[in-house]
Amino acid sequence: MLGVFYMCLYGGMATSYHRAPVETVTMADLDAEWEAYKQKFEKVYDSEEDKVRRALWEESLKRVEAHNKEADEGKHTWWMGINQFSDKKPDEVCCGCQRRKHHIHLQDEEH
């Protein structure tokens, strides 16, 4: 089940993610990648939220890189990727179930 969660949260088999390790990328390149990520997924944050989301995104990059390195070594049969959930905490994402629960709750309030 945890593997399914990671596929949803980090991109799973749908998109593999290979790049230079985060530790070797310049801050300017990482800044550019963060801006490209936000643009691709239409993310807009105030400055405080941006710092929090950026840190989560960087953690996701490291996790994806570590997993994919192991996948390249044959330790896994699938690769992870970055997606629209990569700047979220695990408790903020549950493959859509949080959204459905919220939607159902709102419907109950309307009736």
C-alpha cells in the first residue's frame, strides 16, 4: 500500500526522474527548476508558503533520486518521478480521497 501512495505522491511508474543529484546542482539551477515546477503545475504561493513548499519539493527530489538510483541498480522494478504533489506533505495528499471527503462534507452541509 505504501508503494501505491508513493506512486501517487511522487509520480511512480508514470514518469521516471533522472537528473544530477540535488547536492551537485547549483542554487541558481535549483531556483530555476523550482520556478519551472511551479509554472508547470500552476502553483502560486506567498513568500512564507513558498519557502515551506520549496523545502518539501527539495525533500521529494532527494527521495526520488535515491529511489531511482536504487532502481538503476536493480533494487526496484519501478522509478519515481516528480508531479503536482511533490511540494505537499503526505498527510495533505491521499490520491484524491481527501478531496472527496471534503466534497462530500460540503454536500452534506448544503442539504
